[in-house]
Amino acid sequence: MANEQLDITGLTGVTDAQRHALLVLGTIDRSTESDPQELQPLFQDLGIAA
């Protein structure tokens, strides 16, 4: 995965949905305690493969 270990801490100009998508793809964000595994049901409900 190309995004693994990409640190998006402090990234601006993205929506919460975009930030969560990046986290699911393997990026890290040290400013939040979000667990990408918790987001998988959301993406499944939206029909997005994560």
C-alpha cells in the first residue's frame, strides 16, 4: 500500500470523510485517536471497499 506510514497529522483542506478514507488506506494521524477498523462499517454501508 502506497499510503502506509504516511503521516497526515496537521493536514488541512480535507473533509472528515476524506481524512477517514486516508486512515482506512493506512495513513497515520497523531492528532486523533481514530481507529480505522472502527470506520469499516461506515464504508461498507456506503458501498466503499476499504
